[in-house]
Amino acid sequence: MDVEDGVQLSLLSGFVPRERTPDPHSGVVLATQLPVARVLIESSLPHLDRIFDYSVPAELDAEALPGVRVKVRFSGQELNGYLTERVAESDTARLTPLSKVFSAVPVLAPEVLALARAVAERCAGSVSDVLRVAIPPRVAKLDKEYLERLAAGGGAPEEEPATPGPSLLAGYQNGAPFLTHLAAGGSPRGVLNALQGFGPVSWHHQLAQAIAHCFASGRGAVAVVPDQRDLLLLEDAVGAVLPVGSFVRLTAEDGQNSRYGNYLRVLSGEVRVVLGTRSAAYAPVANPGLFCLWDDGDDNHVERRAPYQHSRDVLLLRAEAQGAAMLLAAHSRSTESQRLLNTGWAQPLHPERSVARQLTARVISTADSYETGLDPLARVARLPERAWSTAKEALTRGPVLVQVARTGYAPSLACQRCREIARCKVCSGPLMQSTHGSGLEPLTACRWCSTPETDFQCSTCGGHDLRRVVVGATRTAEELGKAFPQFPVISSSGDHVKASIPDKPAVVVATVGAEPLAPSGYAAALLLDGDAQMRRESLRAEEGTLRRWFNAAALVRPAREGGVVVVTADESSAVAALVRWDPAGYAERELSLRAELGLPPAVRIASITGPQSAVSSFVAALDLPDSVRTVGPAPLNGDEDYRTLLFFPFGQARQVTARLRSLKAANAAKKLPGVQVRCDGLDVL
């Protein structure tokens, strides 16, 4: 039993040991060699997050190999689990035999188990919860085909060479050495600030070239992107530089059969390059040499279920453990990436100013003194004169992108007289306007209960008139359609996100993150609602807004081809960084401010959420070091739960997270009220 298991067992100290009943399977003939199977049970219960020993019946000896899925008898019921290893002896005097090996395919590779343990340790979670994401659900038919191929001697086919082509990182600081080192079998670590989101030097072609250099060195690679649109772009780019059939994609969007089939191809060594979303970070690639992550600031990289791990942290742990190269790439730069640069763990792949000027669009802020001198109403108008004239001129040359903050028609309404948020008479939910109903006017209804509002009266001042606090994508598209009737208006938002649009003059209205790709780039982009985005109650509101601006601006043609970006927001450090196209400078400044204030990612953070008494008792029992700063418990808005925040330095992180895991397991074993523990949650502050 390893050290971790010993720690887990110690959680139960003080309990009266349960007397073991006689083994009902005492007549079972056991395997003669390594008769003890160590099993990790699939359970999210914290106190079951350890290894249990079972005996191996002789009839299961050949199938009971490390990594296979098994069924075991536990506490009177049949549970699934993974056989992690076979050993000769056990500390337990009497063992229950394995019930069944229901999949003889060793899907749990040793490196995946080690990674899952490291992730669980970092996030104060359970290994079983991590493996639920890492290993796709089983498909029995594919298991059978896999075993038949192995029996027939199937293995990795002969591979054709990769064709990386001329360097796409020319003019980038450390760009050429990174690719050279990678092709020579080295393990460099870099943070790339990509300039374009379209064309032959776009981010997906740059990542594909790095993967091709790694492939040429005889090693495997894993690339993780936030969503399906980015995955399709990267897949096309990789397909242009790698041989056919040399890579697969792993994403839940492809369905259970396709995902599991591709996982087995990777497991067998048939392919050694994997592209995908969050779960692809765990792909058991043979001899990995490079791990890539695109746009680590995107919330889609965060797992929605416990232990809420981030793809970036998973790949960083894996690169460190397996001695592989790491490439974090984005149009902007997250403060987490900047911290890696500050510590010297990674090196910047930053474009020289001459290259940036050549490949990026001209950025105009309507809040600067020159623009406000020309248009005094530019600060208050949603579509200032500069944005209007830019769109009008650009539409003669190609499509124009209009980025807005919200979906819908008018997702937020207020009283015209007193400016109080308009609320429903039935449930007090916020009122909104949706697209046109049966009449000519938009339909006003409650956002919560959908009750129509036909006779609004403000509960504060008695007013009857409504005003739109936020204008959504649908309303914006309607207004621009009237302003530019000779051009088509394309909407990309909500459930109707478009991956690409033709290279023809059109007004494209898209919410943040849903901007379609124009093959030759947009002639111009209007970035609206910036102030509304930065007013969000979040520590990362400004950083996130700048990331979305850079992502949209990277889709616009270079300034030498007439590309213009107009941002309509008040003056701020984020606007200045966009105008200068300086994501590195902004990230460095923002991280220094966070360090000064003791906020993440300069420090780590853990949130404990639950009933007030449970949270208080949990924190009191932690026995934390003096270096840990505790804030709370404080009530959550609109909820009965309370939350306490723990801020702790990276040097104390292992000690703190280990204590969090241990106390969760001990409380679960004692059946005390549970609390939710999240580490490094992006939405906590």
C-alpha cells in the first residue's frame, strides 16, 4: 500500500474497527502468481478515494491485468473499478475475490493514473472524479475489436514524414529556437502571443507546425482547444502538415462510439497525435514530446464537475512529470501564463514590433481625446460616428464584424423615469424583451417565469415607460439592418453560432466568443458594449474583456490592407493595451497588481461553500499554517449557503490541499454535513 493510501487509511483513526465476517467465497481457487489485485473503486465519496485489495480467482488470472475495468463486491453491492496493479501479498488478512473483469482492455494506463492522482492532489478532489473525465465510457463492441486486432498482431503502422514547411514563428522572440529545439527532441516551454486568427500564419497553423516538428522527432503530441470551432480549425491545419491517419480527435461532441474508438487507437499506439477539448489532456499518447493549449483564459477549459480542474493545470502537471515540451498560445496573455514567465518556467514567444505592425489591424478608441474632440457624444453613444463611418467604408471592401456583449433582443430593462431594474409582478424576476411577437412591438416578458408584461408599472416611482439597459445581438442586428439595407446582416449568437462566413460584404453581429471566421479576414470590426463587460463583478472582468477584444481583433485584416478595429469603451489600461497591441505589457502589469494585493494567480485560492455551521466547523478543523489568509464565512447572494476563502502561497499549496482532502474524507466517513471545496475557481472573485 503506497504512502497516499496510508494517509487515507489514517483518516479513519479513532473508529471502532468493523469485525470481518467469514469469507463467503472461501472455496474459490486463487491465482498462483500475484494473487492480490489492488482496485480503485469508481466512487465520488471522498473516504473511498483509496486503493482496496481483492483476491484474484484463478479463472480471471489471464484477464485481470493492470488497467482493466473490474466489478467488485463492496459493502454489500457490486461496484465498478479499475485494477491498478497485481501484488503478491496484502496487509488485509481475508480478501474478497474479484467479481468480474468486464473489460479486458487495459484502458487505465499507468501514466494516466499518475496524472489523475496529481490532479486530484492539486485540486483537493478524488482520483475517481478525475478518471471519469480522463477515460471515455466503454463500448463493448469496440473493446472486442481492439482485442482482436491485438491478437492478430496489429500495432503502429509505418508512418510517413511530417511536412512542417517554412517557419511561421519568424520574427517572434525565441520562435526559431523553440521549433529547432523541439525538432531535435528537446523539451522547450513557451508562451506564444499569436497575431492572426485567419490566413496562412494564423494560430492554428502555428500550433500545427509545432506539432509537426515534434512528430518529426519521433514523439507524440497533445493539443487542447476550448471548443468545437477551434478544434475544426486546428484539425484542418494539422491535416495539412501530418500524414493521413496519423492523428485523432478526442471530444465528447463526437459521440460515445467515435470518442472511445479514437481513445483505443491512441492506447494501442496506432496514432500518437491527439487534438481535442478538455478530456484530451489525459490521452495516453506514447512517448509524448509536446503539450499545446490554445487560449487558456477561456472558461471552457474548466471542468464543470468536481474537482473543477483546468486544462492548463492538467497539461502543466503532465509536462513536468513526463519531461515534455509545453506551448501555451493565445492572442492575449493570461496572468497565469505571465506567472510562468516570471518564474522562468517558460519563455516568451512574442512577436517583434515590426511583425506586429505588419500583421495586425489599426485600433481606434472612441474615448481618446482626438475622437471625443471630433464627436463630443462618442462617450455616451453605443455606435459613435467613428464606428458608423468605419463600418460604412469597410463594407465596400468586405465583411464587418460587430461584437456585442449579450444575446437576445433586450435582455435587461429598466424604468425610464427612475432607472430601477424592471421586475415581474408575479415572481419579481427581471423583465426582458424578446424578438417580435404577433404584433409589431417586441414581446416584454419575465426572464425567469416567462409571464408576459402588458401594463408595466414601476414599483419604485410608478412610471409606465421602459428603457433598454442592455441591447442584445438580435436588436443590434435589427438596427444595423435598417442602417445598411443594401447589405445582408448575419447573426451568430446563442444556439446559432456560425463557424465561418463568405468573403463578401456583410454585417456580422456576434456575441463574444461566437465570432465567425472570414477566410480573408474582416475589413473592420466594431467592439461594442466594452464598458458593460468590464463592469461585471469579477476580479477578471477587465482581463477577460481584453482577451475577447484581442480574439475579435485578430480576425481583422492587417492595417496595410485597410483593416480597422474600433473599440467603444471608456479609457482604461485594457483599452490602451488593445490600441498598442500589447497583451504582454498588460499581463505583466496586472500580475504585479495581483501580487501586491495578494490575489490569484499570484497566490492560490480555495473556496469552501455550504451551510454556515458546516463551513465554520470545516475551516476550524483544518489547522492551517499562519501563512494562509482566511476570509469569511460570508453569505452568497440569493442563496442560503456561505463561503469562506483561503488564500495561500504556492510554497504551502501541497500542504493545504492535502489537508483539505484529508478533512473531506474524514468528515464523509463520519457522515458530517458536507461542503464544496474548489481550488483556483475563476468565478470565485
